[in-house]
Amino acid sequence: MLKNKKMTNLQNIKKEFPIFSNYPKLVYLDNAATTQKPKQVLDALNDFYTKSNANVHRGIHKLSELATEKYEEARKNVAEFISASPEEIIFTGGTTDGLNALANSLNRSQEIFGKHPSHANKNLQILSSDIEHHSNLLPWTRLANKSNIFFAGVDKNYQIDLNELEEIKRKHRIDIVAITMMSNVTGTITPIEKIRELFPDSILIVDAAQAIAHMPIDVKKLDVDFLVFSGHKIYGPTGIGVLFGKRELLEELEPIKVGGGMISEVYKDKSVWADVPEKHEAGTPPIAQAIGLSEALHFMKKAGFKNIQKHEDELRAYAVKAFNQIPEIELYHPDLSTQAGAVISFNIKRIHGHDTAQVLADQDIAVRAGHHCAQIFHREVLEVAGSVRASLAIYNKPADIDKLIKGIKMLYISSIIRTNIRYKY
Amino acid sequence: MDKIYRENILFHYKNPQNTEKIQKPTHSSRVANYSCGDETEIELKVVNGIVKSVSHQTRGCAISVAGASILSEFIEGKEIEEIKKIDKEKVIELMGIEVTPSRLKCALLGFESLKKALGSKL
């Protein structure tokens, strides 16, 4: 098939995002929080509501059949995107929703761990890391008591320390490994294959909320048991997420929710669940959002991960080099020789992150300041209360970085909001 | 930038007022905004229903430090009953700036701490 050059040219891709026509001056660098939406996703949502809106499954009427067809098509497309089978795709409300549901349900499905040769008692032992987002931390800290959860530290490149993992492995039985694939603060990428090698018998759960939009993911190759992500961080709508699970595990797992649409037989004293994936999708699912997400994945495929990765990596290098020119910047990003996502967090010496973000906001530059839902990482690894984060996406350009750097320099040189306080814990 | 970083805000940020700890305070509190790590500690010495002295140690952004500093100046020498009538709007008015919703927590950090201190009695 001939490749349409225009289609893979990311130079013009910004035009496909209506938000930038509405705000031509906007420099949007808050993509790790949420991405903007291309027109084709918005059109797909509108199309669904104007031409196919009905509830899915069991409707005999035409619209319901059409809605079901589109919803299941979306599932198939999501499955293809991560090299899974459609029945291994559960639609959720988002990453947080998926991880909470999974934690609760695993806790109710201890027979999964009973097969583990060394699982002697009922206390699940969990491995996590110091770089997790709270959404992949709190569901596990709530599940395990303090003595049953272990945290791997990070090295100077903010990469999960494999030596520490080995040590934890030597000392403890690990039932669940819950780990991020890409940090939402430093962009660090976790070597999932190596973690799988280290923990071949543990349930491996991967938080791909950040990774999903920035690198190809093949769940078969990675051999992960569960993987979760959100639609809104990959140019899709909010309110939709994906929980991938290996088929046999989803079959063994207690339903993550119960209610309408997930049973085959119901009695007062017992019920028989439907087959996967319906078994885990109680209630009316986010139908339009699933269709919107599917359209976002079409958009991604058209852009191509090769192009996206090249583009974002070039931008990342451009930004990091520019940051390194400013002595007043404390950068929290891996060496450029280390593979990482284009998430760049920093502080300007003696200027509070909120003040930095505010002054940048006044110049139409959208960044985020705070702990980015990673308090442990900021407190224990960076030893700062918070940081300012610029996170890049497909539509960003070197000119955006130039504006950011100019804004930062202005802020520093003018020194108007500099203080002598050092924001250390 | 002019809207929020007015001269008086920057003055108070760089020269926060009433930062010296007071001897034998009658009221005190510490309030933190965990979303950004900002923190303020307020101490009051109330004699016969009047705030004789006030002290605050605020660690935070320009808006939170200035907010606490301006408020501390305002309450010094005033009657407790009068201070209890201060509301959020009054604090913003004293600061004399337009505060966006995302910065409201910063601006009111000192005020939250003051309210908590008034409820405490050492």
C-alpha cells in the first residue's frame, strides 16, 4: 500500500486539533495530564450520538444493533492496537478505575494466587516502586498491610533499580508486581521484559497510562498479565479506559463489578456470570467514549509510532539541551542517552513552582506545577515539595519549547518572584 | 503577570511581616496545602480579647506568603470577635489582587491557619 506522505507528516498535525484554532497562541505542554482531541475523534462522538445512539447488547431494534456493532468494533480495534484478543479488553472509566477494580477483584479471587507454588497464606505480597502515580499506588497500599508491600527505588536516571528488585525477590515471595511503564514525572521507561524475567510467576500489572500514547505496546511480547490505560491521554475522550487481562485470568477473576449485562443466569442465592469480556462490564458501558477512543487509535495508527517516537524524541532532546543551558534550572529527567518519554520536570532555583506556572500561564503556556500525584517520588527521591512539568505530544513543535524557555528566562532574569527560600523537605 | 504579582504582593513575599516567634502564645496552628507542599504556622498572643501579637512562618509561593503576611498585619491589635468576622472575600480584598480559582488555596492558606488557631487554645 502506498503511504500517503501528508498523512504521516506530523508537521501539519496540529491543524487537526480544533482547540488550537480556538486558541492560536496556546502552547500546550500539559499532555501527561490530558491530551487535546483531534477533529476525527470529536466527529466520531457526534456521529455516534446523532446516528447510532442506543444502548448496547440485547436490543432487537436497529439502532441498538448498530450501537452494539460499533462498540464491539471499538473493542476489536483496541485489542489490535496492543496485540490482544477482543475478549481480553474490558472497557472501564479510566486508569484509576481499572486499577481500583483490579485490586479489589484480585483480593476476592485468591484462588488465582493459590496456584502459585509458594503462596502459603492469604496475605497478598505486592511489589511496587517509588516512582508510581498515586493511582497505581493507593489501590495496592490499601490492599496490603504495611509489611506486605515492597517499594523498589530508582537509580540516578530515575529508572527502577533492578538490583533492588533482585534483592526484594531474594527475600520475599511476590504475588503481585504493579509497576508503571512510563513515569508521569520523569518520562522514565520501565524495562517490563526484565521485570517479567525476574518475576515469572507473579501477577504482573502494568500501568500504561503514560506509555500508551508514546510507544507501541505488545502485551503478548511483554507477557504482562494485566495492563491498564486511559483514553484521554491518547487523544481520546475522558471517561473511557481499558483493562487488558490475559483471557484465562479474566475468566478466573471475580467480576470487577456486578449488575446488568454481565450474567447468564441469576437466582436469589447464586448467579452464573456471562463469558468474558461481558462478565466484567456491568451496567451501561461508556459506549460513545469507547467509539471515540477507537477513533483516536485510528488517528494514532495513521500518524505511526515510528514518526511519533522520532518527533517526540527530537523535541525532548531539543528541550533538555535548552534546559541544560540555564544554570538556574534543576532538571529531573534521565540522561538523553537513556530512552525516555517527553515528560520534563524541573524547578527554577528559588522560585516556587506555582509562581513559575502562573507566570507561564499568563503567556499562554500551559504547564503543571505540584507533585503530579507522585508525592512519594517528590518527597523521597527528589526531596522537593513539587516540580513544574512540561509534557510533550504529537502536535508540539520546537517553537513551543522556545516559548517555554523564553518564559523561564524572563522569569528568572526579572527575578521579581525569586526568594531565598529553598523548597526542600 | 501584573494582575497577580502586584507590588504589595511581591513586597510581602520578599519581606514577610510578623515572622518572629512570640513568647508564650495563647493560640497556634499549622496548616499545609499538600498539593504543593506549602505550609504556614500561626501563633497568636491574645490578652483581654485583643490580639497583642501575631507571628507566622509561611513556606510557599508568592501568593501564600503574601496572603499570610498581609493578614497578620491586619489582625494585629484587633479584637478577637472582630477577627472572627473576617471571611475569604475580605482576605482577597486585603490582598488587592485578582485570584484565579487555582490560586485561591494559596491565597487563603494563612486565613485557614488563622481560623484553626482561633479554635485552638493553648
